[in-house]
Amino acid sequence: MKKDRWKQRITIYSFLACIVSMTMLIVIFPKEQISKAERRRLATRPQLAAESILDKSFMEDAEDYLLDHFPFREGLRRIKAQFAYHILKQKENNGIYVDGGYASRLEYPLNEASVVRMADKLVSLKYQYFPNENTWYAVIPDKNFFLAEPNGYPSMDYDRMLELLAQRLDSSGERFDYIDIAAGLEVDDYYHTDTHWRQERLLGTVAVVGEAMGINEALNLQESNFERHEIKDFYGVYYGQSALPMEPDTIVYLTNETTDAARVWNLEENLSKDGQVTMPEHAGAVWNPVYQTQKLEEPLCLDQYDVFLGGAASLQIIKSPKANTDRRLVIFRDSFTSSLAPLLLEAYSEITLIDLRYISTPLVGEYVNFEGADILFLYNTSIINNASMLK
């Protein structure tokens, strides 16, 4: 009986010691504001108030805070991921799989209703804003296009996606010219740890776009026309989500006299607290360089890919005073376009970038002049398969 009591006491005391130790560690461990691995801001300590206790939000916020600041959290996430991959033999972790050193998120099955919705969005925009302007569209394949099916992972039907888009656009009566950029891409054109493509590998893709849009004569796409700059130790979005040990990527961005002279206007940075917008033609408008390396110095910088045009934004206008033409281009885009647009600046004196994830369609006409501009829709397959995110 005494042995049993001692066993119970040892169990209880050990449990209490663990609780006390973990509590002390949570208190004394330094609190980070961001998780660079997961590319997100961590929860802040909740404020204790009668209202938050009554509506139970305090307990929920406290749970998020404790989970985000749990001691050795990153190491435990790695152990869990390694166990899932190597012991349980799971082929993916958190929807992320790694093959040949490339990480990718599973994206399947094909959502045909979403593809139709995307096509209808393109038709609606053309009918409303630029019925008489030259309009092209191109589809950027995600890494699953190259990795999923050959390695036994479920994959969406990309051919069917393109077929649905073409059928819907052709039946609208509006003219949309398709640019096939997928044929010239390969998995090496993408970062290992991130979803995006690598700018230094895009000169051939830009040439395909330029040929289709009739601007190649204004472009100098020789590598010798550009100076390479490197940003080391880039851990992309899939690195943190997979929690697997992976070697970091290196971001390479390309500059020349044209990109150095160009400047970017961003709607959010020119929007005052009272909702007034300082438009590009007005004095006092805020302009930034094409490659915004200053963002890398910010303590809360979550994504080094933001060096390209400053990252995600609802509306951006790039002025290129050293362009070889006075043509204008409007691109309806996602984040992939941030690294491609600078390579078009020799051919366009002005490029307007519209991201419908962050600005609603009815507002677009208040800020953008489409008359006489070339129009390009450039979206990756993941956006097309989830078109409901467009406003």
C-alpha cells in the first residue's frame, strides 16, 4: 500500500512540477512578435476585462497566445513533421509535400464552377471598362503542374481548366487572346520553399508575352542588360507550413537603368485616415522604387518576396520615364506579377496593377483609365481554382 501511495505521489508531484516548469518557461522566455517560419504575426497577450470574460473571448485569446509562445514550439513542430513523414510514412504534412527538394501545396480537384466564375469575371470587366481595348490572358501554372501527377500526388485537370476558360470566353462574344506561357516553364523556374517563380528565370516567359502583345522590339531581354542582386536566406511560405528542414532559397532581382528610374505609386500608401486618396498626378503623392529593399530592414517584415514592388497591394501604378514607348498596360494580377512587371518596363511608360483580392470591381473605374491601354489578365492556377476570393 505504501508503495502505491508513493507512486501516486510521485506521479502527482511530477505532473505539478511539469506544469510549474512550463508556466515559468512561458513567463521568462522572450516573446517574439512574428514567426518567420510561418510568415505570420504571433498572438499578443490578451487583456483581462469583464467583457472579454463574459463573452469567452479572453479564454480563446489566451489559448492562442499560449500556443504561439509555447517553449520550444518550432522544434516540436519539426519533430511532429519528421514523425509524420518518416515514421508514419505520410506523403504530406499540413497539405504540403516535398519532392526533389521542392515544396508544394496540394491543389485538387479542379473546381469547374470556380473556373467559370473566373471567366465570367473577365468578361464582366471587359464589357464594363474596356470593350474596345486589346485584351490578353495567360495562366501561370503552380508547382503541382510539374510535380504532383508524376510523383503520385492528386492533381487537378489543368487541360480541362484551360478548356473551360476558353469556351466561356469565346462564347461571350468578346475578344480575348490567349498567351501560352506554361509550355516554356519548368519546376526549376520556381523557388524551392515558396509558391512563386524566380524573376531571373523569367526572361524567356517575358519574351513569349512580348511576342504575343507585339512589344518585343521595345524590350532588351538579354541577361547582359541586367545587373543581378541577391537576397540570401529566403525561407518561403511552404518552409514554415511544412515544418520540415529545407535549405533556404536565394532571391535574385534584376535591375537596369529603366528599373532604376521607374517609381511605384501604391493606393494604400496614398490613402489618408479620412479616406482621401492622393492620386499620382497630385503633389505630395508617395512614390517608391521598383525594388523596395528598405522593407527587408523592417523588424516585422514577414516576406522577403515583398522586395518586388513592395508586396501585395490593391492598386499600383508604375511610371517608367525611360521606357522605349509611350504605351500603357493594365494587368489584373496576383502576387506572381510583382516580379514579372519590372521586366516589362522598357516597353511601357506606365503599368497599372490591379489585385481584385483587395479592391472591389466597382471601385476600379474610379482610379484607372483604361482608354488606349493594353489589358492583360495574369493569374496562377490556384487563384483560378478559388475565384471566389476576387471581389
